[in-house]
Amino acid sequence: MRTLRIAAAVEAISLAALLLNLVTVHTKAITTLGGPVHGMCYLTVIVCTWMTPTTSTARWLAAIPGIGGLLVLRRIQPQGA
């Protein structure tokens, strides 16, 4: 769960940074670093979700780029936590 939380947060932040870079200055260095970071976090979220005993709905939510990991975390957390 810890890996999933970290990967989901970094995935969302890296996508936001990439989109912000795209609409503002479009610096090549940010794109060069942010693209692979976002991609690896995206794949990590998908793999961690499939390794966690969850419903199939949560597994499909993991496939949404950017916010999928956050949606999965919201879906699989216990109601009292």
C-alpha cells in the first residue's frame, strides 16, 4: 500500500507538471525528466493495483492516467480510515 500511495502521488504531480510545462514555457528538460517519471509511476500504480486483492472496478480505475492511482486508493481504503 505504501508503494501505491507514493506512486499515485508522484504520478499526479508529474502529470500536472508536464501539462503546466506544455501550456507555459515548454522547457525540454522538464519534458525529458517528467515523461519517464510519469510513465514509470503510471505502470507502478497499475502493477500495485493488480497485486492488491481488490475488485475489478479498482483495477480498471488504475488505468486512468494521472488520477487513477488516487481513485484506486480512495476505492480500496477502509471506510473507517
